[in-house]
Amino acid sequence: VPFASVINLRAKTWSVTDESGFFQVPAGTLPGDSLKVVRIGFSTSYHRIQDQRVQEILLAQEVLALDPVHTVGKKAIANGGLDKINLLEIDAFSRKNALNRMPGTMIRSYGGLSGITTVSMEGGQAVHTKVTLDGVDLTNAQNGLTDLSDIPLSMMQNMYLGRSPNISYGSGSFDGVIHIRSLLKQSYIHFSSGSFGYLNGSGGYSHSAANTNFQLQAGQTSSQGNYSFKQDNSTRSRFNNDYEQRFISGQYQRYTHSNRLVKGSILTVGHNRGVAGALSWPSPKARRKNNLILAGVECIQILQKGHLRLQAFQRSSDEVFKDVDMGTDSHHEVGSRGIKLSGKYRLNETIGVNSFFTAKFESIASTDIGQRKRKSKALGLQAWVQPLTLFMFRPGLRTDFIDKTRVTTINVESTLDLQSVGEISVIMGTGFHVPSFNDLYWPADPYSKGNPDLEPENSKFSIVRWESTLGEYFHYTVEYRDRQSQNLIVWAADENYIWKPQNLNKTDRKNLIISASLPVSISGWTPSGSVTRTETEDLNTGKALQYVPESSANITLTYAAGDIQFEFQGRYTGERSYQAYSADFEITDKVIDPFLDINAGAHFTLPVLNESIRFHIIAENILDKNTAFFPDYPEPGLSIKAGMTIKF
């Protein structure tokens, strides 16, 4: 249920569910507290917090006036293909940990903390997975990517994944959308340090009043970054890998009326980092500086049978790249801004509609590709029909107008809830991705050039998902996915041996994902995990897609005993193949060995007055394995971090 108020009756603090029904537990909430959930059109619900597990609350549509009912949730509630990622304390020390717990994810890092880091899903490309922060799209229109190293670690307070959100998000989302929320649970001060000169300090202040929530965060992260790695039975060192990040953010929520909510957020981030380059082409003096600003504001009018929502958003970045050895001095100012008007309305007990209109303007001023602009508009409509309590049907249609190009996206979902057997969903649809500014307008030279005649990439998919709970607690999901993509953009030589982007590739990807969790502890232990089997084919060559493992798996174990908590996370990545030049400068097939990446953390609390001081010890890559995604960009080995967090 979107935009319901969740109120802590003891602390008098509150939060609001987002458009997908997810919510942050109100600030200051403790085990034993009662939450009051209020939303016009639904019966008021009272929910008692028993522990720190994820809370799931089901609201009933308001038909008859009833007295409030206290409930304690046990059975997991399916949420339309959205996967909630339960964040752990070790996630405050590395952005990879939480992402690696998403089944089928691949973290594409270019080496260490300073390397550009992107994420892709289930064998796809990084440009096909979208990332949002507090509802603002992080995609860089210059290259179509989201660099996760731009996001401060302390901003990752909540995270969930939508695996079929093409109707809502359009270009670049046909593999999924990762939603990150930064709303704090409580005020804090954090400091940590570790291997390779790692230092991190941040603080956040959260205030909640009768009708207003406000928070402010600021921090700095730095690292010397240089580290040793093993290659060909020898040890080498990687230099020019230093990193510095500073940020400040704010978030504001206010009920201007009992059923009208205004929300706003802003984030400014500054980076200064070395760019080590590839092993085969190092850049010992290259530097990259960039500033990123994200801003969003929205007004929500809550109706008895739905809501109206008006959003405005902006992303702007200013990047300078210099390499004195190569004589490179480039400057790129990239911006995107827009508005979105959306609404949801329930016509009767069996039929409802979602609709939206969005307009976006993208621009770039670059020393490489000059000044370029792009305008886009989109209209979308999705209905849901529920003739029976156990069956729901959701057809959807979206049309995008991008300059002179028109793209239509469809999505059809049916859900059958068989109660004790579980919920079965079948989803079919299409998706697309428009070329980036670099693809279209890269400057011509004797060796390469852009291609302004590129067509959008397109994809069609089908998903079968079975989600169930065994007994009251053991939750499991089995999911099969099949995606066919065509017109994929590949940089390749044309008839004149000039490298340029072309719509060449066709691919087929099939995934089987099995995940399970036990949200209650067994003798203090709480386990969860997943296994992913992936089959891919480049239909042009008949070979498997490069860098994609056939098998991957993850397991997470947490153990709590009083004020002490231990966390253990293991990620297995199977064998991967790729192509590279041999000593004779011929393209050959090569293989990357499988590896197991294990991280662990210990956390304990010392109560001091009315404040809580929590200490942390973290070990990453305990087995000291080569975890590089690209062989030419090695990752650090074993690292140790320690820190302290004061919450008040």
C-alpha cells in the first residue's frame, strides 16, 4: 500500500511507505514498540515490533468501521516482484556486499575503491540495469551507466530490486531497477579505518515531529588505495589508486494536510581520485575529479481510493579527466532534469489503474563530443483486474517519444495466490535502451567515430516465479527467466576499418534462480542464500557471453547473542570465459577461474548513559582470492577494517 503513515506510538516518530509499499521503521523504534499504520481508505492497523527483523504489515481495505486490531506478522507477503535486500552492518563498509546478495548480480569493478563500479543483472550489460537514489535516476546520459562509486556508503539505508519495471522506468531498465533509500533510522556518528589507508567518517542527524521529518548527513571517505596482487606466480603492485569523497545530503518530509505529503531530497558529492588504468595500459599520472548533484521534490495527494503524485528531479555532474602522459585534458558537464505526474486509482473492488506522464531533458557540454541535447516524453497506463481473491491480472503499456524516435513497451503479469501452496506469477513484456551521447556523437578521428544513426536496443522477456512459505517462517522463491535481446550496440570495425558503435548483437539469456531465507533465528543463527544458473548465447557467434558465469551462489549467516552480532557472507562466482589478444596479436578464447569471496564482521555494543556505542571489526576477501571482474583490472586481496558508531 503506497503512502501509508507508520507511527511509533511510544517515540511519537513516523515514516511513510513509498510507492511500492516499503517503509523505514520510524526513528527510535525498539523491540516491544507498537506501530500504528494509517491510510485513508484502509482500516487502521497496529503492529507490535518483536525484534529487528524486516517487518511486513498487511492492510485491509476499509469496508466496515471496526475497532483497531493488534497484529504480529509472521508469514512473508509477496510484493509484486520486488525483492527487499536486508542490509547488514558489514554493508556500511563496502557497497559490494549488499549488491552481491541480490541473486544474479555481477559487480563490474575497474579495480579498488577508486575504480568505476557498475552492476548488471543475470548476464546482461550494465546499461540495462537502472539505479535510483531516493527516487532520482542516477544514469549518466554520457555513457548510459551508473557509477556506484559515486554513492556514499552511508546513503544506503534501504535497498530493493524490481526485476520487471519496464513500464515505470523505460530506457535502460529491462534487466531491473535497484532502488536505494537514504532515510535514517536514527542520528549517528561513525568513524572507521582499515587496510590500504582507508579512512571513513560520517554523521547524520534525524528529527521527527508531529507532521515533519528532517535529516542531514555529511561525511568523507579516503584511501591511499595502492595494493599488491598476484599475477603469473609473481606479486605486483597497483599504484595511482588513491580516492577521496566528500558529501552532504538532506531530506525533508512534511504533511501540509492530513492527506497531502511534500517530500524533498538533495545530495552533493565531490570526488578526487587516481585512475590507475589497465595492466596492459597503465596511467600512473591520470586524475579524475567530478562533482555530482542529485535533487528531487514531490507532492503527493492521498485519496481514499488512490493517490496523485507530482515529481520533479535533477541530476547534474561536472567531470574533469587529465593524463599528462597522454596529453589528455577533458571536461564533461552532464545534466538531466524532468517532471513526472502519476496517479493510482481503484475504480471498484476488482479493477484499478495506474497512469503517468513524464518529460525529461538531457544535455552534455563536453570537450570530446561538444554540446548535445535530447528531449523525451512518455505516457504509460497499467491496469489491474482481480475478479477473484486468489487471481490478479496486470496489463500495461508505455510509449516513449525520444526526439524523433518512438518506442512502445508492453508488460503483462498474472498472479495466482494458492495460499498454502504459494504465489505463482507469470510476466511477459518488452524493454529498450536508447544509445548514449558517447555512442551517438563520439568525435571522428582516423581510428574511431560515433554513429548518429543508431537504433534503440530492444528486448523481450518472460518470467515464471513461484514464491511460498513453508510453515510460518521458511521463505523460498523459484524463478525462471528467459530474455532475448537484439540491436545491441557493439563497437566494431566497419568496412573502412574504423571502430564505431553499430546495432549488431543478438543474445539469448536464460536464468534459474532459487533463493531461501529463514527470518527467525535457530540457536541464534539466521541463514539466507540463493543459487543462480545462467545459460547465455551470443546468437552472432554461437558462444557464451563474455565474463558471465554459468553458476553463482551466495550465503549469508548472522548470529546474535545479546549485544554481540556476527555476520558472515560468502559469494561463489563460477568459471567465466572472455576473449583477448594472444602474444601473436590474434583473438583467442580465455577462461577466468572460479572463486569464493568471503567477508565477515563482528559488532558489539557498550551502553553509555543514554547513548549506544557500537564497535565493528570487518574482514573482506578472507581467502585472499583474485576477485577481479576484468583480468586487466585486479582487485585488492585480504583487507581489515575497524570502526565505531555512536547512535543517539
